[in-house]
Amino acid sequence: MTPRLLLVDDHKLLRQGLRRAVEEAGFDVVGEAGDGEEAVRLAIELQPDLVLMDVTMPVLDGIEATRRMRHSVPEARVVILTMHGEEETIARALRAGALAYLLKDCSSDQVAETLHAVAAGDTDLSADLARSLLAELPGPEPMVATSLSQREAEVLQLFADGCSTVEVGQRLYISAKTVKNHLASIYEKLDARDRTQAVLTAVRMGIIRLN
């Protein structure tokens, strides 16, 4: 099934270039928005699988639009594409619900690869970015012990090391479906909404480490 994508950027020329690139990469662009408020309205109306979102826009910025989408269209996976690389902005975007963060100096191939990964449920988190976020994000409630199994901890550690779902399965000799089942259990036990939050929570609790 072709992933359905909503493009959000206040520069029409950039949207046109992105549209050509992502359509060539196999995505179905179902709509375009020039500000965050329009993006939220279209997301509710069109129910896209993915949203490629700028940060600095009129009316409503991309971070607040992402936060609103998280509540009104939780199935939509947001990827941020912006010129702002400050750690505080990245942390705010991920707290709001974004699953990936790209800078506008990246290539169109990188944009497409990230969108495909997010559509497949792979939201990779680099060790450097994780360390930055650990300094920005609040820690979890104190816990005496964790209920994660040894295999679940192994799965999460490999994700923290930068492995994809397929690579985790290959290293542990289990199927990708089993990996995703482990992830679902991890999310529930750590009260995490996605892989990024699960990794950061587990690092803070001492379950896994950043290499």
C-alpha cells in the first residue's frame, strides 16, 4: 500500500520540489498546507499516513501543529524538515510527537529514506541526539524495578545502537513481526508512545546504555 503523505511548508516553491521528489520515491501526496493551522485541518480531513512538517510557519508553527495532530490524528506519523538544528528545538519537536527530525541541507534521497523508515515503524535515534535529549527531557517516575524481560531489553538495546527492525531480527534470529511484538510490549511497560521515548526512558532507568 502506497503511504499517503501531507506536505507542510510555507514556501510553495519548496513544496513543489519536495512533492516531485517524494512522488518519485513512491509516496502519494494527498495534500499541501502553508501553515500549521491548515495542516491540522487537512490532517483531520485527509487522514494521511505521514506528515512532512516545517517548523517556522505563519498562523501556527510546526511544533504546535504536531502536538495537535498527535491528539486529533494519532495515526499520522510526523517527520520534521526544517533549517533549525538547535537541540532545544529538536527536543520540543520530539516531545510534541514528531518521530524523526531532518535539516533542510539534507538530500531528497535522505528525506525519502527517512519517510520510508518512519512509515515502516523504524524511528532511529542516534546516540548523539539521544544524549542531547536526555539533558532536555524530563525523566520518568522513579521505579524500583523494571518488568522488561531480558529479550525485550536486548531488543531495545539494539535499537539504541542504531539497528533497524530488520537488523534487530537478524541479530537475534527472530522475525521482524516478533521484534514489533516485543516493541509493543516494551511501549506498554515503559508507558512510551514510540521508540525514541522508550529508548530515552530505558537509558534513564539504567536498563540499556548509549554506546
